[in-house]
Amino acid sequence: MNDQQIITIEPGKRGGKPCIRKMRITVYDVLGWLASGMSHAEI
């Protein structure tokens, strides 16, 4: 699976930021959570 199958950019969703497909969670949110110490299971 490549990143194009997981990440989408839609102008009307979350200000055009890259999001996880079919969700309103941005890639920046996920990276921030990982950087703060959350585990994959917690996310």
C-alpha cells in the first residue's frame, strides 16, 4: 500500500490539508500524536 492510497487532499476538507482517506484526521494530527508519545494502538 502506498501513501496515495492512504492520504488524500481535498480543498473543502480541513482547509485542504492532507488527510487520512475517508476521515477528517489530518496527517499533521497523527504526526503530532506520535511525537507526543502516543502509541499506534492509542491513535
